Amino acid sequence: MHKRAQSIIEYVLLFVIVASAIIVTNKYISRSMNARLKQIQEELNYKDNK
């Protein structure tokens, strides 16, 4: 019973670590995508104003 409980705790801990890594990575990806879209928007506005 003790070994099974330890195994379950290890799996839960692994899941928490993987989930938190995905959440942190998702923030950086969304920020970089927003920055790229803003850059494209500014380039298009610059071409329209010429």
C-alpha cells in the first residue's frame, strides 16, 4: 500500500510540473504572437500612410 501511494504522489507531482510548464510557455507564446501581429499592423499602417 505504501509503495502504491508513493507512486500516485509521484504521478500527481509530475502532472503538476508538466501543467505549470505548459501554462508558463503559453503566456510567452501568446505575448510573442501579439507582438508579431502588432508589428504587422504597424507595417501595414506605415504603407497606407505613404
